[in-house]
Amino acid sequence: MSDAPVKLSVANLSKRFGSLEVLQDITTQISSGEFISIVGPSGCGKTTFLRIIGGLEQASLGDAHLDGRRIEGPGADRGFVFQQDNLLPWRDILSNTEIGPEINGALSPEQRANTLRLLKLVGLEGFENYYPRQLSGGMRQRVNLARALAVDPALLLMDEPFSALDAQTREIMQTELSRIWEEGRKTVLFVTHQIDEAVYLSDRIFVFARRPGRINEIIDIDLPRPRPLSIKRTPRFVEYVDYIWKLIEEDVRVSVLQEHTG
Amino acid sequence: MWRASSTLTCCPNENQTASQSGEPAMTQSNAVSATGGMAKAPSFAASLGDFFYQRRWSWGSVFIGLALWEFISRVIVGSKLFLAAPTQVVYALVDLSGSGEMGKHVWTSTLEFLLGYGVACVLGVALGFVMASSKAGKQALQPWVAGLYATPTVALAPLFILWFGIGILSKVVVVAVLVIFPVTINTETGLRATPTQLVETVRAFGASSRQIFFKVSLPSALPFIFAGFRLGIGRGLIGVVVAELFGARAGLGQLISQSAETFNMPNLFAGVTVLAAAGIAMTGGFAWLEEKLLPWRD
Ligand SMILES: Nc1ncnc2c1ncn2[C@@H]1O[C@H](COP(=O)(O)OP(=O)(O)O)[C@@H](O)[C@H]1O
Ligand SMILES: [Mg+2]
């Protein structure tokens, strides 16, 4: 935790789908500029949690406040990076990236300059007029990220954004995200099922437990920044990964078994 | 671009190499195909020769077909009352055009087609929208749309002429009835096929339902809607001709039926030839238009 002001504050948040209790009584606070990862076995409600913060889903009980304002629905103060890139195939990269400002009536020459800067930041300078189908999966995920950054969100929500990428592209995207984050110091909520990814990127990690989904433990990652990829081979790093893995191992085992036995 | 980082322990894959050098190398094939014909400018004669050479089997087949037709009609049938030879059709076309008669027929049919087709496209898209966005609308319209699409409604042409007279109105109605259903069905299908993740994505940015419709649903449905328009061309042409056959003052269908009554085969075939050309031109023009308007498709 830092002394930075509170960005997101979640209070007694619960969510049920019919009789299924997906999230139970989640209470936490996230400071401005923090990079938070959420890990946990599949089905523990990570996506649901992110969608509630994003305003795409309503909480059954409790609520969340962003910069002191209660979250009632979606809005341009949050940027959502989805698991699939979800680029609009009929728009070129530039107008895909600008769709957030466009929807919020904020298109302007300054915005255009900012969009171009973001595309450069994610390494896609020169691709403005390409269509999504002309780009590789990794490049499309960069557009996905630039699009979320284009609304200059107070909070960046990322749901397993690299899970569809191959291992090498994924590692490169991790270093890129780390670099981009260090330039802007946005507050980030990052969901992943890859523990080393979470440790590499985060200031703190929320370990979720399942049935019902809740925060099991919060781990401070005390590693220096900027973090080179080689940090993944240091003993401290490996210790963190082992520790978190032990925390969720049992849960994951159960969830895998349940998936296989139905 | 990429920060040259000593932390890269693995080789970046090809795409990253491409963006590293700042050149869109991986998509070069696309870029080249986009400017395909402009790479070098061959002489007009050479490209014309190429045009014929590339399609030599098509040209040959068409030429042989016409020659056979000419031979059969002049030597085997030998009577203009039953079959006109291609050369006779060409003469008839020239004659009819020179006298202004062809112009009158083409103008009438074109007007009927465009009015009926235009009305059907607008109404069809509107109906498709209602069916896609309202459950009540879907339930109320579905039996009519499905039933009338399956019915050969062209058989109702005599009825429409009875109701709306032998002027152009009855033809406009027939064309509209034939064209509207494929447009409606395709619009509905296209709007329903809008990927929900794309809708979610713009919703996450705070898009209103109006914005969702115009920025996601409609563009995503456009290829379907265009396919409906394309289907409508053939059906609309059939509508014009059949409706005119049952009674009209002018139009290509009227030219054909009148020529049949007077055993004027060259004029009859001249009418059919113009219709065929119109069908080919419109379908081809449409494919071109789709390419221009929907360049993002594969
Ligand atoms: N819209 C929904 N309706 C019913 N059940 C849902 C819905 N969304 C998610 N769930 C259920 O909630 C649980 C948590 O899902 P999710 O948040 O996607 O988990 P995670 O992202 O951690 O894998 C799962 O059991 C899932 O089936
Ligand atoms: Mg998930």
C-alpha cells in the first residue's frame, strides 16, 4: 500500500446469478497508480468482478466507488481491455483506437494527436490505416490496449488480455505493458491465470478463492522497478510464484476436477 | 517504436521484427494487392490483348455458341418466325434504338424497376430492423415474411394489374413485393448476427443504444443487407418483365410480348438481350460497389 489517494473503493460487494453465489462480500481499497493483479482458479468470479467495476454488470449487494463516485454503469472513466481484442473489423486501426472519445463526443485535433501518440507507444506507428484482419494477434491486442488508454481512463481494467497469445509474444507484451504503465502510472486492475505474469507486473496481488469467490489473501510484491524480464529467474521472484501457487493449488485442483467430471 | 531492451531473452517473432524496423512488412502482400494494377502501366493494346488471352476459353465458348446459334437459325430452322439469328438480333437492336422505340421501353422498365426496388430496399431494411429489435414485431411479421417469401408472388402479377391498372404503378408494386422479402430476411439475420462481444466493447465506453446500433449493429449487418440487395436485383428484373407481359403500354416485357404476338423474333430477342445485359451489368456493378463500400471484408 502507498500513501497515494484512494482510487477505487469496494465495499461488501456480492454477486449472485440466480442461486449461484459468484462473489461474496468483497471489500478492498486500491490506491491511485497501483498495479493490482487478480489471480485465482477459473470460475472464481474474476471476470464478473471486473465487469461489475466496469459497469457492465450490477452488483447484487454492496457497491464500488471510483474517485468517490458510485459506479452505476459503464463510462469513459474506465478503459476495458477484453480477453479477445474485439476490434471492429470495418474500422481501421486509427478509428478503432478512437472509438471511446468518439462515443463520448470528444473527438478533436488534440485527441487525434493523443491517439497517434498512443499507437506509437504500443509500437504501432505506421499501421493507422490498416484493418484489423491485416494485423497479427499480438498487434491487435496492442490496439485493444491503446483503445482503452485513448479515453484517458482513471482506471484500466484488463481481463486476461494476453491469454490468447503465444508464449513469446506474451512475454514481450508483459514488458511492453510494464513500460507503458511506468510512463503513465495508471491505476490498473489486471486479471490473469498466469502467476508469474501477475508477480512480474504487480504492486499487489489479490488471490481469489472460489465458491463463493472472495479475496483469500493480498500479497505485496516488493520487487524493484523497472523490472527486466530476467527478474523472473531471481530467487525472490520464484518464491513469490511458489507461495501464490501453493495458495490456490488446492482450489485449482478442485476446479479442474469439477470441469472434467462436469 | 520498440525500446531496444537488453531484457529480451527470446527472439521476437516475425511480426515484432517487422514493427521494429518501422515497416509494415507482414502486411505487404495486402498493401501490394490494394494498388495491384498501378504497379506498372502496360500499353492499352497489351492490356486489352491480355484481357482476351486470360479469358480465352470463355471468349471461345461464347463465340462458338453464337456461331452455332447463327448456323442453326439460318440453315436448320431457316425462318425468322421461329428463331432469329444473332446477326438479325443485332440489326433489330440497331433499328429499335434508331427509331427511339428501344429508348422508350428501356426508360419505362428502368423507372418501374428503380422505383419498386428503391421502395423495397428502404422498407425491407426497416422491417428487418423491426423484426430484429422487437420480439412482438418479430412474432407479428414472421409468418407473413416467411410465407410470402416462399410463395412465387410473381403469380400475383395479374391481380396487381387488375388493382393498380396497366400503368407503371402495378409494375412498381410487383417489383417491390418480389424484392422486399430477401432484403427483410437478410437485414434481420445480419442484425441478429452482430457479435455480442463487439456490442459489449462499445457499451463499456458508455455507448447509448442508438450509438450501438449505428456504430456496431448496422455496419456488422451491412454485408448481409448487401447480399439481400443483390438477390433483389434478379427478382426485381423478373418482376418487371412478368408484370409487363400481363399488360403494359411500354417496357421491355411489353416489347417482348408484343413481338411474340407478331412473330417478330429479332425484336423479341433484342428485348431479351437488353434485359440480360442489364442483369449482368447490375450484378457486376453491385459486386464492384460492395468491394468499394466494404473494403474491410476478406
Ligand atoms: N451471466 C451469467 N449468468 C450466469 N452465470 C454466470 C454468468 N457469468 C458468469 N457466470 C458464472 O459465474 C462464475 C464465475 O464466472 P467468471 O467471473 O467468468 O469466472 P472467472 O473469470 O474467474 O473464470 C462461473 O461459474 C460462471 O459460470
Ligand atoms: Mg474470466
